[in-house]
Amino acid sequence: GASAAGGLPLRRQQRRRVARRRRCGGVVAVASRGGEAKEQRAFGAWESPITAKFITTSGVGLGSPKCASDGTLSWLEGRPQEAGRQVVCRRAAPGEKGASARGGVDMSPAGTNVRTRVHEYGGAAHLLGPNGDGVIYSDFKDQRLYWAKKDGSVVALTPPEAYEKDTLYRFADAVLDVARNRLICIREDHTNPKPSEVVNAICAVALDGSGKAEVLVSGKDFFAAPRLSPDGKKLAYICWSHPNMPWDSTQLFVADVDAKTGKVPKAGKALSEGKGVSVLQPAWSPNGELHFVADNSGWWNLYKQGADGKIVNLYAKDAEFSGAAPGWGLGGQNFCFLPDGRIATCYEDRASGSMKLVLLRNGPASSGSGVFSFLGFGRKDAEVEIVEFGQECLPRSLGSLCPSPDGSTLYFAGSDPDQPGGLYAWTLPTAKAGAPARAEMIVCSMSEDMMIDPAFVSSPTLLQFPTSGGEKAYGYYYAPANPNFQAPAGDLPPLLVKAHGGPTACARTSLSPGIQFWTSRGFAVLDVDYRGSTGYGREYRERLKGNWGIVDIEDVCAGAQYLVKEALANPLQLAIDGGSAGGFTTLGALTFKDVFTAGCSLYGVADLSALAGDTHKFESRYLDGLVGRYPEDKNIYEERAPIQHVEKMSCPILLLQGSEDKIVPPNQAEMMYAAVKARGLPCALKIYEGEQHGFRKSENIEDALNSELAFFARVFGFQASFGSGEQPNLHIANMDEQERDETESAPSVPSAVEEKRKGETESAPSAASSPSAAQSKSSLRGLLLGT
């Protein structure tokens, strides 16, 4: 059966969160009506102050904290109101002019978008200059490298004199080689833009502005994380080749760097065999010991190679020490070294869905071999002192760990389900300090006058529910929450099931205004970690091998059916949405299953064969493992492609797409729309000009969210609540025409849906008749809805 994790009853959890929110300070702008009685209104039709415009104007994205040698903190800031522009900021000095409301000052030049397109998903687009002198970054517009110095000057490190054509090369994931006045990074060569001809390599780029660049390592399809040892003599790096993805199988190499020329004459020694083991995130400790995460035990644990060459697991545990979805973006590292010799890392506790921060003090390696394989290796644990910390002093989610130079403070990106994310400072505990201090948010992603009243926030509960094959799947359940409204007695809320992208990724539990947008209007939300998701070990992750389009669809359907069975969702109002790979799961669930009554696909995959032949290099062989080899297994591709079976779809669908998407080209959405429209089903398509894989412009983010709400409201038959002036312009083909005709013979869509589901509703439990509804607060429904 299913279980709810978390420990505390929901009401007590909320009281603690509200108290914590008050301790953090700030003005609550989005507030409830106070002590007024709740107005009765149907689920889905509740008015909410969490509008689409509020979501794009209330805050920014924060990440990539870095600390300069003088202790100055910097970070990367994503600004929806500036078309999603990424800006490097530093923490302002007290009283400094020009500081933002978040206490930051821009380091990257005005108008610059700090973003790289290596692997299309990018990551690690900037680093601090030598001795903290400004910032070195990739400019999204031309993909060239620049160095913005403290004195205000900007040096083009890869100028037009070096190569004429913009975007010819892309750069990312760089480290400084100060002694040789250069940086070492990943370079992606698009001289021939055909995905199979794009060349990835590790490259050195001079810091003098000459544009001099030299390939150091090549010969593999992909490279990541080039890391120079403290003495500059060795270069560690990760590489892999098709058809593997970085979470499938990679190799860790350590190569010698020629002291005179700076060249890497040989590929170096492989520390992993590259056979069914994913090795990621190499980093050198200050004393020259190589550390990395690897999943040869079935879980991404933290390892080190000692001075004697032996490899040991520093904390053997059935947990992922890799971060939420490693491998997608470059530059991720889920551990850091403290000046006193300790290592800080973190993992997610699967029982509660909350993060634990671990401080490790490790001794010398005691045994082990110099190379490991999927079958493991003989070893004894090193002498490691392990101390864990949780929510007694830390937020529920955290990552991107970064210590201050003096070792007194650990900075990190963190968040809680009921308050906005931000950058935190935590005074590192010592043996003499006693109980650890609570981490303090020092940079908030939301402005203080735009905070959300906790009464409007629905906190997630981790569910485990049965699915096909007698197995279990997971998801985070969010109940409807609005202090100003309540539904009529006996009503059940519409359910929105969310399928995350990837598909080798996972759901997040940090405060998501995009989820609260729905729950504050009376929707229940289930964010599913279907089989194949990260965070549950390699065995669970590999459930998707050869099964994409099968087990993910079975799991989102099983989650919805479970909530219907528990009287937590209206069986006539079951919606699903997802982006990218989640869009494929959405389209598949609507096509091959008879569970959902409406859906929304955001830049989702409709044609697997088209994706196999028309996508970028990084994912061009991803489907080999998820589906099968193409064209050898073309029949499987066609069997699972929703576009090939549109005759099986029997409910309304909304398609949202970017015009410049290189990962899932817009022609897939156009083909799906044309086919569904020809079938006579209610459908709508919106293509946003200038958008790529995921929407970054505030006006498009707002319109997409409002269009999805308007679509579900029309289909489910309730009056939606929008922000002032936010009613979207949405044409629903085969529905607008039907309503204009006003023919008595043609049923409205809601009536058609009800007729389609009639047989199921006769057997589905209602709020009044279900045994679950009559159970005490200790029941799942009582726990989740607080009834």
C-alpha cells in the first residue's frame, strides 16, 4: 500500500513553518483576508493572489554561489523580467551605492547574458578571475569568452581575430591555470553543425586576449569537469561516448601536464573502467587528493583516491551524494573542501524527502584497488569522522556548497517548501561550539514586499504508491490550500499530475510558485517521481532502460488512480502536464491510457523517430538506452510515439512550444496539433517566438501558465480566476466552433468527458461514500487534507 512520509501531522508542520518564516523576517504582501469566514466556491475556481505575473515579477533565480579569496560572495541571478537574462552578481559592501534590493551588485556587463550552449543545456558559464579580479564568462549572444575586470575593462578572450564566425565554438566548465596564464575548459566545435560532426574537447584558452587556444584532450564524444591539481601537474577529467549518457557510464582519467609546454601528451590513466559505472564531479582537495562521486555500489557515493593510489568510499550509504539530477548541466559539484580539512556534502533522505548535510573528516586510505568496476572492489572504510545535520538548523533543500576562505562559514543555495529559495550562510560548527546555529538566508530570491502568506502555501508530502508489476513509485502530493475559500461539502478537487522532464531527473520540493498557482485555486497536485527518476539509486533509475513510454506512463496513471481511490481527487477532472520528456509522458498517457480527462504538453516529444534523427549531439543517442537503437528498432519507436496513434486519443489537449527549440523542434508540436485537430478533438497550440527549450521571457511564462489554467477551466467547466489583465487569448479548435454552433445534438466537452468516464465514476469512491473519507485524521486523506 501507499504511505505518507514526513513524521509530523500537517497542522503541526505548518505551525512550525510559519514560526520559521516569521523568524526570517520580511514583509508578507500576498496575504489572506484575516478572520473573515471562508467563501464557498467550487474547487478550481478559487481566487488567488498567486498570479502568473506575480510569479515572474516577484523574484529571480539564484544559484552558483562562489567565494573570492578576499571573502566576497558572488552568485548567478536569472531575471525573468529581462527575458531570462543571467547576470553574475556580488554581495554589496555595507552602504554601497547601486546595490539591488537583494544586496547585490552586477559584475557582468549591462546587457550581457551569462550562459553557454555546450550540450545545449549549458551550465558552468562563468568563473571568478585570478585573485578575484572580476569574472570570466560566456556571452550567450555570440558564445565567446570575456573577462570583465574590477577596473571596468572587458577583455575578449576569444575575439573575432581568433575566429570570425560567432557561435562557431562554445565554452564551459572552466578552471584557472594561473601559472600558465590560461584557463582550461570544455570546448564544443560547431564548424560542422550536424550533430554527428560536432566535436567536443578539453581546451586551453589564453588569458591575455590573444585568442590563442589549444586542444589538450580529445578523442571522446563528450568531456566534463576538467580539474587541475593544486600543483598544476595533473589534470583530472570525465569523458564518455555514445550511446552512453553521463548517468549511464563514464570514465575518470588523470593525465600528466607537461611542466614546460603545458600540453597533455597522453590521455592519462583511467581510474574507472567505464562499464556500467557513472563517475562524476572530480575535485582535488587542497593537499592534492582526488575526490569524486561514483555509483558502483548502486548509489552515487563520495570517493577519494589517496596519495598511495588506493580508492575508498568515504561514506558508504544507500543515498545519492550527487545532487538532484547530475549530468544534465556542467559544473555541478555536491561537495566542497573546508580549510580545516573537513569535507562538506549532502544527500536527500528518502524517508522524508529532506536533505541532510554531512561533514566528513577523513584519514588516510587504508586499502582498496586503484581501479574499480561495476562489480565493486575489496576495501575497508577509511577512518572517517561523520557528523550529520538536518532541519534543526538547515532548510529542507540545499546544494551548491561553497565555504568562505577562512572556513568559518558555509554558503549554499537552499529552500523550504513554504518559503522562497535563496542563498544561505551557515556558521560551521566546531567541537567547542556546542549546538549548531540555524542557517541564515542572506540573499532571497523574492523581494521582501512580494512574499507569500504561508496560509496560501501547500506543503508537499512524499507518497509511495503501488504501480504495475507489483512495484512502487513515488510522488509529492500537494493539497488545495487557500484561507479565503472552501469547496462545497462532498466535492473533490481536480487533480493536476506533473511529469518531470529528463526523463532521468526528479521532482523538487523547494517552494514552487508554479505549483502554488494551482493549489491556491483549489487544485490538488501530484508531482511524480516515476520509475527512472534520480534520487532513488541506480536500480530504480534503470527501470526506464528500454521502457520509456511504458513505466513512466504507468506510474503517472497509477498515482492519479491511487488518489482517486483515496478520495483525494475528482475522477472526472484528472489533468496531466509535463515539459520536454515530461511532455512525452503526458502525450503518451493521453494517447495510450484512459485515465486523464485533459492534458497540457510543454515542448513535449510526440514523434520518437523524429527526435532520434533531429536533435542535438548530447541527446542524439539517449534513446538507444531508453527505447532501442534507431533505425534497427524503428517498430518500437513507432509503437510508442503518440503521433503515430492519435486515433487512440480521446480527450482535450493543449500544446505549448518555443519557436527556436533545438532539442524538441517545434514541428513535433505542429504535427501533433494537426493530427488531433483532424480527429475533431478540442485542442490548442501556442508557439512562442524566440523561445528555446523552456520559456525564459516573462510574458511567455505568464501566458503559458494562464493558457493552461484557461484550458482546464473550459474543459472542466468552471470559471477560472486570473490576475488583472491576465486573461489569455486562447483559441481551442473543435471547441470554440462547437460552442458557437450551439447545436443540441453535439454535447459540450465536459459532458462528453463525463459520458466517457461514466462507468468509472459509478465505481469510484465519492467524498461521502468512500471509507477513506470517513476515517480519522490518522488516515491518509485526513493527514493530507487536514480533515
